[in-house]
Amino acid sequence: MAKPKKTVQKKVIESILAERFRQDQKWGPRRNLTLAHWHTILSEEVGEVAEAVLDVGHGEIYGPTERTAALFAALKAELVQVAAVAIATLEDLESR
């Protein structure tokens, strides 16, 4: 049975907020980057999602392996990072 949508959304949003906290701890809360820099960071993260999708897709084509769960976890982590970078960009724009 599938989890209720609100439960899933809450878990996803909490994961994104935790990643934003981790980013602020690592890079500082006020980065004041140019839009070109934000675009570069976001594009790099999207590229990592593409790589993770290819890794997962290989298992979808050739069948699951002992690494399948780890590959899906890596894909989820990369998607959370994309969302967190997008939020950081919006935060920066709102603070200007």
C-alpha cells in the first residue's frame, strides 16, 4: 500500500530543508553569487541527477542487482540537492 501523499511530501520537504541547512553550514548562509554562478551550480547538480538516472536505468534494463537500492538512494540524494540549490537561489534573489 502506498504511503499517504502528505506523508511523502513532508518527508521530501524535510530532506530538502536538511540539505539547505547542510549547505549553509558548509558554504555560509549569505553567498551573494551572480545568477551565472547559481546557474552553474544548479546545472552541475542536474548533471549528477542525469548520471544517477543512467545508473538506475541500467538496472531497469538489465534487472536489479545488489546495488539497486543504493543507486535509488543516490538518485534521491541528488534530486534533493537540486531542489536545495534551487531554493538557495530563490533565497538569494529574495534577499536582494
